[in-house]
Amino acid sequence: MDSPRRAVISVSDKRGAAELGRALREAGWEILSTGGTAKALREAGVEVTEVSRFTGQPEILGGRVKTLHPKLLGGILGRADQAEEMRANGIEPIGLVAVNLYPFRETVRRPGVAYGEAVEQIDIGGPSMVRAAAKNHGRVAVVVDPDDYPEIIACLHAGGDFPAPLLRRLMRKAFQHTAAYDAAISAYFAAQEAPEGGELPEKVVLELDRVRSLRYGENPHQKGAFYRAGGAAGFSLADAEVLGGKELSFNNYLDLAAAAELVADMEELACVIIKHTNPSGVGLGGTQAEAYKRALACDPISAFGSIIGFNREVDRGAAEAMRELFVEAVVAPGYAPDALEVFRKKKNLRILRLPGLGAAPPGGLDLRSVPGGVLLQERDRIGPEDFAWKVVTPRAPSKEEEMALRLAWRVARHVKSNAIVLCDAQGTVGVGAGQMNRADSVRLAAERAQLPVKGTSLASDAFFPFRDGVDAAAKYGVTAIAEPGGSVRDDEVIQAAAEHGIAMVFTGRRHFRH
């Protein structure tokens, strides 16, 4: 077989394409190219041959068919032992394919993108060339990532041979590239065609791109990394901008996710303090400093080494209020310059700006790994249905109790079950998380409270199976309760509330969190 000093360059992401083209030409390679890539290379002074001239076949169907030709694909796929057959069919070998695909993912991320526009961004020829080159990686270098161009250029400067380990690594990356591309297409059309209220899809294809490797996982003996989920709706931690502090850890990401999702559920100006994914305090206020101080007052001991989240741009007052507390990280939609100045005096404080955090919380699907499989569900969200309450006791909640119940109910969704949250209208008073029975969660929330419990309102993420939880709440001075209802002993539970003069509402919705 003739020496395959012939390359195809056809890219949507044109970063580094001119530099690669120059290096190929300097090494004596012919470059085949198409459309916008050929134009960009020529403008950079790189000589190219149009693919249509090489194949003898003009582009047809409005550009839909331009690289699907035996001369091109055969030149990529042909093996050294097939040289005679290739010559007989006028096929010349191609030794390098630098291709990345139409920007389908970027297109469908745009709000309001038309269905037809999305369809036209499905690349056909590009994946065919990439897969052909990856299959024939024994003699063809396939490059889908501009970050790999410098290594290719270095090989060209050194004589033009590409070592086998490099070819195998590029092959693996190419198949990952096309698999992720198809996953994005599959996910888009699955979302477009999903029936309202219908079953979850029969097959799910995940597109995960590594954002960064982490020092370790949940514990030092575990490896860990953070991946971007393709097609994710709402704000994404993958888009968070780190403005200062130490490297983020696996556990930081878990707690940041908990902080962001909880504070996004708050309509008012709010601050949340998270420890081991549970809220230790949530505060509302007229200023961020007020909201922070109210959240801190709920459990100042647990706040040490916590993650703090805000749903508005952080001002200097809030930053100053946090000065004395050791905090692992803070996340917010933005920061005033003078607030950043204060925060950056804490060298180890991780400061994250998360675009869109003040908007609605993310929807989509929630995945949980179990041995041998994955559990998939719609993400649990607070909706208008949560507040279509039914008053089940003789006394209805007062206006202030109702405000406190609404806040407690929003917070309870984010607490590990069995979850009990005590609130007044300004914030949490006590949080009982993760106990094996609900009455113990009531006692934990009340006994660990650093603020007065008497007169507070209580939310329970699931129904009270017995009256003991209500009796315990009454003992501590709780005056209003929100719970889903649905127990076979609802009548006993309602009777207990009525006996204690507690206003009780049934929400009709449960918010377990395991």
C-alpha cells in the first residue's frame, strides 16, 4: 500500500484546525476537506482539496450527502493487505481523520429550538468517517478532540509515524465521542416524544462527560470523578464557576447539590446551611445577613464545616456575617465584588457561582445505583399540589402558622427520612433527620433546637403511623402540623391533634428521601 500521507479534516469545532493543517502540509500530507472547514483552512493559508473533487462526486441533497462515498470511506477502511483491491477500485489510502460532529447538543440546549433545526444538526457523514477510522486504528489516526492536535503535530514534526498506543487511545476516544453523540440524540427525541404521565422509557442511554477527576471518592480509599450529564434540565453543578478556594471534593459536590436544590425551592430571600446533605438550618430575611444569621441560629454547632447556599447575589454584609465561621464552601447565583473580597481572605473557602440558581429547581430524572442495576424516577419536586391542603382538625392554622408550615414543608422534602422539621415564619427551629421511627425524629428535632420550640409549626415528610409522634410534638409546644395523611390510623392521629389544640393539615403528598 502506498504511504497514506493523506488526511481528512472536517470539523465543527475549528479550534487548532489551522495549526494541524499547516503541520500536515509541512510534513507533505494532502488534506481533504469540506465546506466551512475547507474555507477556514484556505483563509489560514493551508492548501486543501475539496472532498467532492477527490471523489469525483459533487455534494447532493443540499449538502446532506458529501462524504458518504466508497473512495473516501474505502480509503479510511482499507487495510494494508487490501492494497491491490483498493488500487483496482481507484481507492487511495487515508492515514488521518480529524473530524468532530455537527453541534447537535449545543443546538438543542438553546431555548425554543425548532424540531426541524434539531433534525438538521444530526451528523451522518461525520460519524461514519470517525467510526471507520476508529475501526481501522491500526493504520489510521482518528482525532475528534482539538486538545489532541498538539500530540499529532509533535509526531508529524518527528517524522510522521503515530505510535500504536496513541492510535489505540485515539480510537477509544473516538468511539466514546460517537456514542455520546448518539446518546444526546436519543435523549432529545425521547424527551420530545415522552407521553405526559406515561411510563418511563424502555431504554435509557446516558451521556456522561468527565468534568474533573477528584482526589478521591466519599472516602480516601475510593476513586472519584465528577461528570456532566448530557441533556440535564435546570441549573447544573457542571456549569458552576469556582471563584476561589481549595479543590472540590466528592463530598463537597454532594453537599453543594443539597444546598443548591434546597435554596432553589425557596421563593423568598433565603440562606441554607447543609451538613452531610441534610439541612442544619434554613433562614429567611430582609437581607442575606439576616437570613444567614437565622439559619445559623437553628444549629450553630453543626454549621461548623458546612456548605452554605444563597438564592440571591451575596452582598458584603452576608460575607462579613460569615467571617468567624469555618465553612467548606458557599454557593450562590452571584457575588458582589466586595463580598468576594471578604470571602477570598479565607484561603481554603471554596466559592462557587452557579448560574440560574435563583430560578426554578432542576427537573428531569433521578438515578440511584443499586447492585446490578439503576433505579430511575422522576425528580421529586414541590408543586402547587403540595399546598392544596385539607384542614382535618377543628382548628385551622393561623396565618403565621400557615407561613411556617409552608416553609417547614419545603424544607422537609430535603431532609433524610424519617424527616421532621420545626419552623416559625422566619426559618427552621429544629430538624430531625434519618431516624428509624417518626416519634424519635420529633424528639430529636425538638431537643436539639437552639431556639424556642413552643409555638412552632411542624412538617413531616410522611404520615404519622401512630399518635405518639403528635403527642410528642404537643409536649414540646408545637401548635400546627402538616403531614401527607394516608395512615390506617389517621383518625387516631387527628384525634390526638384535636385533643392538644393542634391545627393539622393533610397535604396529600409524601416526600420520602432515602
